[in-house]
Amino acid sequence: MTVALMWEARAVEGRGEELLAWAKAQVLAREPERRETFRAPRDRVLVITWWDADYDAAVPELPEPSDELVTRTVHRWRFESA
């Protein structure tokens, strides 16, 4: 089974590039099968990781950035392949 984890954060205005660099620099405890990083308007950054694991398996996740870098708590979703 494949499970995908989505991690989405919104940077403080004007700090989108800094948040993007921070997200790309994060090293997970182990490597996922696949990892992609995206950016969107309003200084948002999205990271999706894919794992060969059950839906509720414990897999490494990106941490929360510092409060000075983001406008709100990180949003996280978990999906399974359909």
C-alpha cells in the first residue's frame, strides 16, 4: 500500500522564498519513495511525500517551522492510493 502525506504552510508575507528553502532543507529520519515540493500564491508551500506503508503507519513528517516564519499552524493531510 502507498500512503501520501501532504504538508502545507503559509509564510509571513514576503517570506515565501525563505519558507520554501526551509522546507527543502528539512531532512527526514528516512527517505520516502518520492518527495515533491510546490509553491503557490500568497507565499504558500506544499510538500508531498509518498511511503510504502499502511495508512496509519508511523512515517517521518516535516516539523513545524518557527512561528516567525509562518502565519498559522501547518496543515497536514494523509491520503492512500485509490
